[in-house]
Amino acid sequence: MSTNLKIRMIRKEDRAHWAPLWRDYLAFYKTELPDSTYDATFARYSDPAVTDMRGWIAWLGDTPVGLVHAIAHAHGWRPEPVTYLQDLFTTPAARGQGVARALIETVCADADAEGRPAVYWLTQTGNATARALYDKIATATDFMVYRRATG
């Protein structure tokens, strides 16, 4: 990992850096969202008063190179809340430098500090690059995700 990698929580003044990272992340999953969703999502992740949704940006020097979003929520099988790592993205130029691992470790450290020892996330089965990292730091489950078909 690069020694000048810094990770910090998303701030209100980060919008111009955060938006392109999130747009590229969504493009990877062939998803486009309206500007109103960008506005609402950024407002939640950059508001320190919103404690169940947190986000971080990774920086190499002055360059934003990655982001991660996490959501804390209640769980029916545990007395304490759990953490869902929802979005994780590293720019192509920064891949292989430990950025994704550091972002995951940031989420896990936050979860531990807040008394949420369970952290989980999803990825596409064909995302071999991400899965190579995830297989080193977490345990894959055999659960499949189902979504209700809408209108």
C-alpha cells in the first residue's frame, strides 16, 4: 500500500470529487441514476448527523482514488446492528495498490468502534478481480440475492 494513501470521511466540500467516483462505480454495474439521487445520496453520506450511513474517500496525495459507502442497520438475528458495505470503488489507475483493502478495513474499523462486529457485502459472481481480494479477507457465503420484479 502506498504510504501517501489517506482515507477520510466524506465532507460537504467533496461533492466534485465524490460524484465522478460514484458515477464510474455505477457505470461498472451498468447503472445510471438521476441527479436527484446523487443529491440525496451525497447529502446523507456527507452529513455527520446521519449516523447510519457513512462514506469515505481514499486519496493518493491530492487525487481522489476510491470511495466506500456503508449502512448500519438492525438485524433480526443479532441484538446489535450490522454493517452493510454497499459501494466500493477504486479508480483503474490506483488498483493493485491496496486502496480497496484499506477502504474495507476502514469500514470494518468503524463497525468495530461502533459495536457492529458483523460486516457484509455483495458483488457479482463474475467480478473476479474484486472476488480475488474478498476471498483473502472475508468468507464467501452460499446465499443468493433475489429482488422483487417491479412494474
